[in-house]
Amino acid sequence: MRSPALRAWQSAPDPKICISYGACGNSGGIFHDLYCVWGGTDKIVPVDVYIPGCPPTPAATLYGFAMALGLLEQKIHARLPGELDEQPTELLHADMVQPLRVRIDREARRLAGYRYGRQIADDYMRLLGQGDSQVLRWLEAEKDPRLTEIVTHLNQVVEGARIR
């Protein structure tokens, strides 16, 4: 099966995705030590997505194929390292100095976790640029004591960075 698999892989047009399905495909399964088994699929062709299980569950199968489709979409729209962007990258919150932006972002992520900390930091910096009253209105609208505590810490970071 090694030769037909290699021929099929080489004849497929680029971009291509390889999915290794099940324990036998991933590592050779219970047959991994037989003389005629090469091991997993990755010993023959490069594998993009591994779907584990013997047999894989329907949920794992759907998740694996969804991951593969996402990878294919990325490969279709991929750019080579030498390609230049047509537009320069816009800085988030360019009106605020970069070290302060980093401190606010890190403090928010430390207090609220990576994802929600980033959202809170972005909202806080956007509203802080519009004025302190906007931050207070935001806190009143949310009515979340944890958010109020995080914003209080962020205000302390901003106050500590101000030049007196």
C-alpha cells in the first residue's frame, strides 16, 4: 500500500491536505510491529490532521474534517514570505504609547485570562481615548463587579505611568 499511497499523493494537485484516520492510520495500531506495516501515515506522506480513535467517534471525525477544511482555506490564501502587503498594518490604539498599551494588555490578561483579557483591554483603551466618563458609563452599563475590579487595576496601571 506504500507505493499506491505515494503515487496518489504525488498525483494530487497542490494545495493538498492529508488526514490520518484512526489508530491504524496514525501509528499502525495493533499491527504496528508486523513486518509488513510501515507504521503510521506520517511515515509515508506528511500528515496535516490526525483523527484519533479505534474507531474514531463521529464527533472526532467531524472535528477533524472541520480542522482540515480550515487548513485548506489557509493554504489556498497563503502568501509567500517574500510577498509584501499592499497596506501597512494599522496600530491598535495608536494614540497611546506602546509600553503603556503592553502593560494594560498584560495586566488585563493576567486578571481575566487570555481571550477576555484582550477584549477588556481593547475596550478599555478605546474608551479611555474617548475620555474617563466613557469608561464610567461602560462600567455602569455592564454592572459586572469583576469587570469593575479589573478596570480599577487598569486605572492604577495608567495612573502609575503618568508623568507628574
